[in-house]
Amino acid sequence: MLSKNYHLTFTLFALMIALTIYALGQLPAGTELPVHYNIQGEADRYAPASSALWFVIGMAAFTALLINFLPALDPRMKNVENTRPAIRGMVNGFVLFSAILHGGMVGQALGYPFEIMQSLLVAMSLMFLIMGNYISKTRSNFFIGIRTPWTLTSETVWVKTHRLAARLMVPVSMVVLILALLGYYKTLFPYLLFGMIATMLIPVIYSWFAYRAERVRDLESSGDS
């Protein structure tokens, strides 16, 4: 089951492992790589190259496994099975995000002109673009998607909320990706990052309004009857 439709994921992991082995063979002993940046894109924390590169791979693998297997604990198994294509898309999107950041770290370490802020925005926009194409296909569950008290209470609210999220995530991700590739990330980074985050916050707020409107309709219908 795990190998089904995860060809991209396994390919990316193989590339990250191969790239790590190659990079560690090229870097001088004791080389440290930046592992944290401030909002200006300046490195403010470092770690040994081996630890930094393998950590990215390990975290990507751990998160991918969680996304894939946690839904199996959900009591709404029919909904989980209907959500499986979206789960695979989210796993692929997250591993692609990790692979781009990993590649940027290796590129910087080997002296190539990689900008971490640009890599971050490109990685995030591609991840959100992939997830945006799948998120509307999810069905109510406790592990994947926009899980608010209102989406988990009403399947209708869940569907409406995730359709809105898809309509926001896809175009915003494309705009951020284009601007990042064109080099506007240096001046617009905080705004572009906020735009990506807003695509998730707006549907959360919307889910409350959608649920409230549904409740009002239900009360009106019961009153008419």
C-alpha cells in the first residue's frame, strides 16, 4: 500500500540521500551549515553538515509517515478511504517542499548561489499548489485538512471550507511562485509569506460563518415545519 502512487516521494528521498552522501564527501571536515534564518534571511543558527542534512531527510520521512498512517486511527474510515488520494498528494507535496530546502542547503554549502529565502518561498508555493489541488477532495476526518469544530460537525461545512481553501491556495501559490522566481522575494518576502499563511487562516474563519448560516437555515426549516 505504501508504494502505491508514491513514486515521486521515493524518488525525492533517493535524490536527497544521494545528494547528502555526495555533499558530505565534498565538504571539509567540521563544516557547519545554517539551519535557522531570521526574517531578513540572515543565518542565526548553525549545525554540523552531517546532522543538518540528515535531519531534513529524517523529519521529512517522519512527517510523511505520520500523514500517511495517522488517518488509519480515524473512526470515520469510509471518509478516510475517500480522502486517500488527497493524503498521497499532501505527502508528495511535503516531501517536495523538504527536497527543495535540502537542495538549497546543499547548494549553498557547495558554493552555488542559492538564496534560502527564495528556496523557502518556491518550496512553500509548490507544496501549497499541490495540496490546493487535492484539499477539496478530502472528506471529514480528524487528521487531514482544516479541522475546526464546525467542519468536523458538518460534512457540508467541511466541503465548502475546503473548496474555498483550494480556490485560495492554487492562485496565491502560483503568484508567490512566479514572484519568487523573478527575484521579488528580497523586498516582498514578509508579504508573500503572509499571503501563503492567509490561504489557511481565511478558510478557518469562513468555516464558522458557514456553520452559523447552516444552523440558521436548519432552525428556519424546523420553524416552517
